[in-house]
Amino acid sequence: MTIKGTDDTRKTVCYLIDDEILAIKRLTSILTLLEPDWIIRGFTTVKGVRTELTLTPPDVLFLDVEMPEMSGFELLEIIHSKGFRPAVVFVTGFEHYAIKAIRAKAIDYLLKPIDIVELKESLCRIRAHLEKPALADKIEKLDRLTEAEKRVLMMLATGMTSKEIATRLDLSPNTINTQRNNILGKYQCNSLVELINMVERM
């Protein structure tokens, strides 16, 4: 089943993928209010996603993890294999997939029922990602950084605080701050803004 927004002239295409139709309807209602310029498409089956991919590829993806046909991670691999790189937010009732979601380069990880404040924060990160789509690719190419440091830098670049990142990665804020300082030191930058500006010029 596909649920569409009312105005197909909108530019940003957002997929909501969840085997529970009520979850899709609730999130559609909220996003329609918060992001009225988005085209919102809801899917409860993988077949529907595969069909729509060839017609209207997504810019944004809200993706459930545990679904009957395949996991959200498996579906994301299929979407990536088609050459699409949407901003991804995993939405699930389970906490233990958070690290895997970060490794899949998700923008965020939201627990059901969705907290409206957390959703608004996710939307801020999504907008930043859409405005600077090449930044993540450039961070990936920073050969002086470890994979862990790249993950932290990507999250910092979306506006997350050290405390927020520590919570997401189940680490201490001091550990994140140490990684942040190591990142800045490797590129001899005095601030995160200076580093991000340098990366964007690459």
C-alpha cells in the first residue's frame, strides 16, 4: 500500500517503510505538518518499494528494522545497490540495533513511539544533510581518521552534541570529546567549523 502526499510538485521525496500501516499513517500525519513541502510515500511491502524506486527515488528514508519480508538493513542494501543514497532514519521499537544503524551511516535512530522533539531534531539533521550531500562522501575519504573518528565527525557535522553522540554510541561524553580533539589535531584545526569548512573545500 502506498500513501502519497497531496502535492506532487514537492521536491523532497520521503519514503516511510513499515509493515504496520498505522505507524505509517501516524508518521505521515506528523511529517505533513512539519515538512509540508515534502512528497511522502508510505510502503508496507518490499515489492511496493522496488516498484516506486524506478519512478520516484527517495531523498529521505524512514525505515523500520524488523519486517516480515526482510530487515530494514537488507532493504537498505538493495536501495544502495540501485545507486540511491537517501538520508536514512531507522524507526523501530528495539534499542539494540542502534550501533548497526550508525554503521549503516544512518542520520538518526528513533524508538517507537516517536518522540516529537527527537523527530524535530532528526529533521534538522536531514535538512543539513540534504543541503550538503557531498560532505559525508568527503569525510569518508579522510585517510588520517579511523572509522570510529569518521562516524563521530559525521555526527558532529549534522549538529549533534558530544552528549547526544555518546548516548547513541553507548560511550561516555569524555570519550567523544577526546575523539573530537584527536580529529581536530590530525588536521591542525582549532574548531569544528574550521575543519568542516576545510573538508567542504576538498
